[in-house]
Amino acid sequence: MAWNFEQDKPIYIQIINKIELGILSGEYKAGAKLDSVRELASIAGVNPNTMQKALQELENMNLVYSQRTSGRFITDDESVISRLRRKLAGVKIVSFMNDMKKLGYTIDEIENMMKDYHEQGEKAFEAQEVTSKKLTKAVGNLEDLLKEGIK
């Protein structure tokens, strides 16, 4: 089945991101052989030249290397993988923190929410959802009482 691509980004960049994430997450094992350019292009549903361009960039990033007669392989250099994992995590954290600050949260509030999530998982936020529903109902009841009092 062909990969899904966004319309607003070059396809080769999206291929790089997908394979890079696969390497960093362990989906592609260190030292493993990649399928041929044509096979990968067929799987992704793209032109082989596009796949070649993406793989060449992955080589430039030292995530993939070529052996002339054997094909392409995922790097087995754990320091490269570790460094890129940390860099990607940093990008995600900066984005997350910027979003949370836009929502008005302080560092302490964010830390507390992270601790809650670590301890309770998604349930930490479901409980707040229920509380929010109860609060909405209570506000509605207060509004009804105020309207009755005005009459």
C-alpha cells in the first residue's frame, strides 16, 4: 500500500522524515539492509528518482550507507542514531513548550501535568474532562438560579 503524503511538502522530504523516524524508533534495525530503490519506490508509490534523492540525503545524514554490490544499509553507529533521536526530541519539546505557553501555562503547571501524565497516563486528563463537564453543568445551574432570582 502506498504511503500517504501531504500536498504542502516535497515528497522526498516526507520520505526522508518517514525513514528517519523509522530508524530512530527502531522500526528499521541498525545494520539492517534496506530494500532496493525500486522496491522502496514501489512500496511508497513514488518515482524511483524521488526515492533515490531521499536515500541519498539519508546517506548524507549518515543514517544510511551504501555497499557497492550489496545495497543500502541502516547505520550501525549508535552515536549517530542517539544524537539524531535527541535532536528530534528537542524539536518536539520546543514545539510543545511553545504551544503550552501560548495556552497560558507556566513551567510549574506544565511540570505538574507531565508528572500527572507519567503517573496516570491519559486518565490524568480524563478526570479533568469529567470535572470540566461537572463545572459546565454547575455553571449552567447557577445561571438558571440567577435567572429565577431575577424574575
